Amino acid sequence: MARVAVGGTFDPIHDGHIALLRRAYELSNGGEVIIGLTSDEMARESRKRAVRDFIVRAENLKSVIRICFGIDNVTITEIDDQCGPSIYEEFDYIVVSPETLAMAERINRLRARKNLKPLQISMIEYQMADDSIRISSTRISEGKIDSHGKILVG
């Protein structure tokens, strides 16, 4: 059993997020997955699009995890920065996408300064839409694709 960190804004939730979460739960092997969910302030300052409130995003995340993985006990922690508890708590793994790989490497450098063991970084590949462009919450919010990458406008 392992302790795994994963984080994001998760709004709207799409197949890329599902792949990220699936990998986190696989690596935990029945251990603990801690999901760092961006605070409202952090989510809104780093995005040009509207983002749902933290409570709504957390409930949506719990619902998706229950439906997709059959897991009812979901641990979500609010994060106000890109590192969250990963720079001061014990974890075995961190699961990232190519977009957040550099942040995971930075987290390991910060952990080293605190004499904490490095996290094993597990990077999932982007999930691609039908047009071979990665699925993203922004593209979904713009109405270009659905959460599974199906093209909505042509």
C-alpha cells in the first residue's frame, strides 16, 4: 500500500482527469490517495474561464470517483499553491500529466531541501480528443469537445 498525491482544478472533469485518478488509485494499491483540489482563489487567478466553486468541484470529484472506481472514501484537501502538502507530508508517489511534470520535479527539489525522500513521479500521457489534440477543460468549456474528446463543432 502506498500514499499517492495528485492535484488539479478538476473543472470540468474529463477523460484526462479520469486517467490521472485511475493511475493514482492503481499506485496506491489500497493505500491512500490525497487529491489536492485548487482553492477558488487559485483556480480563478490562473484561468481565463469560469470555474465552479470549490465545494461543487469537490462534490463532482467525489461523485466521479464513486461512479468510475467504486470508491466512497475520497480524501480531498484544498490547496492554495501548486505544491500543496506534497512538500511537507510523506508520500510515495505523485501522479502528473506532461503539463505538470516540471512541477513534480520542483516538488522533489523542495523535498530534498527538507530532507524528505523524493516522490516517485508517475506521468500519464495526455488523453487525445477525436481531432488528435489533447482533451482539456478549456476546450470543453469552449464547447469544442465533450468530456470524452468527441468533437462538438467543426
